[in-house]
Amino acid sequence: MNLPGKLNEIVYQVIFNNPVANAYYKSKRKSYLTKEFLLSERYDELMLRHVADRKKFLEYINDAEDKPQNFRFRHFKANKILGSWRWKGLWKLKNELIPVFFDPEKKGIDFGGAFGPISMQAEIIDFSKKDIFDRPVRFHSLEEVTFKTDFIFSSHTLEHIENLDLIFQQFKGILKPEGIIVLNLPAYSCTRWQSGIHTHKDFNDHRWTFYLEGTKPDPNIKNLLAIDTFAAKYFRIEKKEYAGDNSIILFLKNYTS
């Protein structure tokens, strides 16, 4: 990223990450976290801000590594109102995801979603006491969940967890037969997200560096894991792709033996 880009990032952080801005955008975000908004031209306009060529934008997958203006806008400014829906992969697949996440007849889990709920109806599991809307978080671990769920969503969370076998076993224990899991995960191709490089004072450092089978990342990268191969031990893989923003999208489906 060039110097003007770095300066813009700093400006975005100062202007949009302060108590006054947080309070203002918190009130707006709830009205944006609706099926109607996510299917609107307004949502598309925000996601495509600073994009000159839509076709190239859809094909481009290294947004997080290169930090073009569109990425900085979505993740350092519009994130205040878009939350998890700022991710390119979710936007690209919204027509598949919205009918699931906003179906009032379905029960859902948002694993690690306190600061960016995927919908207002999904039950959040997070170590935070409250979510971004000041709603109490009822569950702080998967083992506390007492109901069967139709779907599980998680975004940029699993890479922080050492024991993924335990998490996937717990996913399987609470997911209904034929229930689905949607995972949005950081990929190895973003250097700052690699295990051993990424650190965070509030959350655990990245324990894993994810990639998809068939890719050949540098073997010197720490804690590489082919997440699709790992997930296939527990669930049927319906979709897998590098979906932009240097992230991986996995659609998994439960099956009964």
C-alpha cells in the first residue's frame, strides 16, 4: 500500500473509531442489518465504492493484502454500519445466505459474532458480555447451548482456536441433520494474518494459517492447515472458494451416519 493509502487508513481510524462515531453508527447499523437493506442497491453501492471495474473486482482476491481504496472504505469506514456484511465473500453469496440467515423459522448460531452479528435473530456465542447493540450475550461457549440449530455462522474466529477438533465436534453436536455451516476464514495469502505474525491484544493470536487443498502455500508459513480437508472429517463440503478479501468461504452440511 502506498503512502497516501496509509494516510487514508489512519484518517479513517481516527475519524470513525471514536466514542461519538461509534454511538452514531451503532444506531444506524441495526436498520442496515435487515434482509431488505442487504438486497438493496444501497448495499451494492457501498460494497462497490471506489470500484472502477466490477468484473475485475469480483475476480480480485487479494484485497486484504493489497488494501486498495475499496477495501479500506469497507473495513475502516463502512464496517461501522455493515458489520460482517462488509466482507466481499458474503456480499457475493448474499442471495444464497440471506434466505438462511433471515428466515424467522430457523434457529441459528453466530459463533464469535458479538461485534458484527450476521443477523438480529442468530444467537451469539462469544466471550463478550454484550454484543454491538448492547444485547446480553447468553452463551459464552458451544457447550452451553441447549438447543439444536439450523445453521452456524462464523467469521474470522476459528483461526484463534487451538483445538479445532473439539469445536467441530461441538458444532456437530448442536447442528440439526442437514443443517448448514457457513465459515468466512482468513487465508494464508494475507501475510499479516499468518500464524506467528498476527497478534491481537484483545483476542488470541492466530493459531492457524488456513488454505484450501490443491493450493501450494510456502511451507515455511507456520501452522498451515488445509481447512477443507479438516472440515470434511465432520461435514459434507457444499462449497469452497477463495472469495476475495484474502478470505476463504466454506459451506458445510451436516450428515447422519
